[in-house]
Amino acid sequence: MTSDRAQSPSSGGLPEAVVETLEALDDHDLRRAILYAQALLRRRHGDQADIEAGPGEEIVRVVEHEGFTEVHKLQPCPSGCDDCPHGPYVYHVVSERHPDGTEHRRWTLIGEEHHEP
């Protein structure tokens, strides 16, 4: 027999053992469990395949991490100078689910890629 807790809408119909395990975690470990689950979904569904270059951009490298994707890309400047494209620039990319259920990517610029001499 399942508990009311496992049947509640907030549990998403998860097995009772999973609900109990998650509820027993402290905040730090619960956040780690969320990151693990997100990374697991990305591995199963090929998150990298959704990363596409914009007009004039070139994806140089994509590295999956637990909880985010690291993207290195070259991109043109607004003036379209002779040195274009510039970079590569490093971005921290995460998928976010909006209240309407759609998934969107949030790109955060980390900075220009630097190589050690």
C-alpha cells in the first residue's frame, strides 16, 4: 500500500522509497540529487544535440558537466571587422523549465577562453 505522500501531486507519482529517500536528504545533498538527475536526463537525451551555433558563430567545443553544459564558441562582432569571428568565448549553459512546461536554455558568458603558455 502506498502512502498519501507518494500519491500527492508534489511527489510526481514517484515510488514511495524514492520520495522517502529524497525527503531524508539535507538541503546540500538534495541539490546534488537534482544536479545528478538533470545530468542523467541530458546523457539519456543528448543535451549537446540541442546546442546550435547562431548566425556567423562556430561551436568549437561542448563539454557536459553535472548540472550544466560548457560551450566554447567563436562569434562575430556587430561591426563585422576583418578579425571576425572573435573568441573563443566560454559559456555556462543550463536548461530551465518555465511555468508553462517549455524548456529554455540560459546562456551565461564566462569570458574569453585563455590557454596557459
